[in-house]
Amino acid sequence: MSKSLNSALAAVLLVCAGGVQAGVLGLGSTATPEMIAGWDIDIRPDGQGLPDGEGSVADGEAIYEAQCASCHGSFGEGVGRWPVLSGGFGTLDTLDPKKTVGSYWPYASTLWDYIHRAMPYAAPQSLTDDEVYSVAAYVLYLNDIVDDDFISNRETFSKVKMPNEANFYVDNRPDVQNTRCMENCADPRQFEIVTTINGVTPTGHFKEDSGVAANHYGGATPIATAKATEVALSDAATNGKSVYDKACMACHTMGIAGAPKTGDVADWSTRIAQGMDVLHSNAINGYQGEKGVMPAKGGNMSLSDDEVRDAVLYMVESSQ
Ligand code: HEC
Ligand code: HEC
């Protein structure tokens, strides 16, 4: 933590505690080095912040058995529902990932920091620095990350490489790397959320008549406005839209469970070719199709047949 932030925190704390002495603004007092030291306990990934001191896996085992095993288990396996500290390797990309210190944490420094700051659960910050070095080394040992003769101190601890470190990297998704628009940019006052029947997700944040071809991603090509917004709906189909929103969109908007997407002209053309009677009957009575099961009335039996017909009409008019 930076010094100034620490001073700010200390000052706020003093104010909360009832105020000691008025400063420039009539608030708080200057934080002393001792106050700052009490807050400045974070350890960084490169080991910066690690204190003097030393510990061993052997010493760590004794401390762990006495102060940690009752919750975290003798091998870090976790007792009952207390957190598991070891194992889980190779599970992160499975349906049941086991995130432990060994399988998941990117930096050993976090382990030192966490134990020092927060463990044992009932008596945080009760361990000496040497004890933290020892017990942290032991947790690493339980994860096969260090050997049993590992001596843990500032120098050796900073060099420990965690198996999952490489999977933590600076966010590389396009949104976070956009270069800022500097000229001919869209005027934020012109932005408009364009909702479409194709989903609750906006397709673009620009107004077509603003004359600026900028979209949400800062690119030059506007995302096409969904077809359905251009379609002039008949009265019955307009009624049908509210039924659709309530009972059909859950599947038909995104194409869940094999449902034909509303607005997907290609998928709907063959369906429409069957004639409205077939579509009505299939929607009202349900059917098993090639792509999936259309439940009768979309599973909403409180709808009248006419309401379902209107919804079908809305889907058809929006998809041709
Ligand atoms: C009374 C039960 C208890 C004891 C004893 C205990 N812990 Fe914990 N430990 C917890 C709980 C609960 C958490 C989760 C806290 C949270 O998520 O806020 C935790 C979390 C941890 C974590 C982080 C796990 C993770 O993946 O998020 C580590 C590391 C840890 N403890 C180490 C230790 C060490 C080392 C000791 C002994 C010095 C110890 N604990 C003693 C209950 C305990
Ligand atoms: C649980 C998901 C689900 C819900 C809710 C749902 N549908 Fe469907 N619907 C489907 C699936 C799946 C199909 C495609 C089945 C196939 O052809 O393989 C389908 C197909 C259809 C078809 C095309 C019939 C054909 O013959 O091609 C119509 C019309 C239709 N649904 C209307 C509706 C209406 C109206 C509602 C709301 C009242 C609705 N659906 C709600 C899943 C759903």
C-alpha cells in the first residue's frame, strides 16, 4: 500500500474513533510511522513486503497440526465444510474445479499475506513472522510445491513459482484494449439503447440519424439494427408480442433447446410454408420436432388458444 493511502486510512479511522486532534480540515491527525506500519502489511507477488525471519517445513508441520489441522485437515483436505488447502491439480478446466492454494493461487506471496493477516481463523495476526514462514512453507509442502527441506525466508519464498501462475494474465478481451476515440467521436448525448425483439441485450449504442458511424466497440461499422424493429406489425401480432414476451421468448429469442429463433428468416421459411394451421396446431398442442420439443402453449396452459395464435403470428411476421 502506498504511504499516502495508508495515511488516509489511518486518518479516516481516527475520525471514526471519535477524532483525536483536528488537522487542516478540522479532521483527524497525522498518522505516525507506527500507525502506518500496522496497515502496511501487504506482500506483493515479487515478494516485496516480506519481513525478516525464517522458518522450515518441519516447524511448520508442528504449528499446522496444532493451529490449522482442526479445520483444514492434516493434509489440507479440509474438515467438513472448512476450506480445502491442497490438491485439485488438473481440475480447473473441468465441470467441478477444485480451487486450492496449490491448484489455483498464482503467487506464493498471497499465502504468506493471507495466513499472516487472517489465520488462524479465531486469532488472526497472532502468529510471529517466523511461524508464518514455517506454516506457509508447510502448506506449500502439502501441495508438493516445495520439498521437506525447504527453508523459508524472504529470499527463498519470493522465488517460489506456483503451478497456476501462467493462467493469470492481463485481461486480453477487446473491450479493455480499445484505443480511445479521439476525433469524430459519437456524441454521448446521442447514444440510445436499441432493444430488439432478438433479446434484452442492446445491439448498439448509437442513434442511426446521428450521422456518426460509431458503435459500442468504438469501431466504424454500426451493428445492424434487428430486422424486427423495421417490421410493421399487424394489430393481432402486436397483441401477440406481449404473449410472446411472457411465454415464448425464453426459448425462441435465443434459440434455446432447439427452438427456431424469432427473426431467423431461413429457419422460419420452411416452417411458414407449412401454413398457419399447422403452426397454430403445433404451438397449441405441442409437438416433437427434429430439433427439439415444443411444449404445448410453451408450457403456459393458462393461455387461450387465440393468445397462442397471436403469438405465432407475431413470430411469423417478425421472421419473414
Ligand atoms: C476455525 C477454523 C480455522 C482454523 C483453525 C484455521 N483456518 Fe484457515 N480458513 C478458515 C476459514 C473459514 C477460511 C475461509 C475464510 C474466508 O473465505 O473468509 C480459511 C481460509 C484459509 C486459507 C485460504 C484458503 C482459500 O483457498 O481461500 C488459508 C491459506 C488458510 N485458511 C490457512 C490457515 C492456516 C495456515 C491456519 C493455521 C495457522 C488456519 N488456516 C487455521 C478456517 C480456519
Ligand atoms: C421450452 C422452450 C419453448 C417455449 C417456451 C416455446 N417454444 Fe415454440 N418451439 C420450441 C422448440 C424446441 C421448437 C422447435 C421444434 C422442432 O421443430 O424441432 C419450437 C417451435 C415452435 C414453432 C414452429 C412450429 C413448426 O411447426 O415448425 C412455433 C410456431 C412455436 N414454437 C410457437 C411458440 C409459441 C407461440 C410459444 C409461446 C406461447 C412457444 N413456442 C414457446 C420450444 C419452445
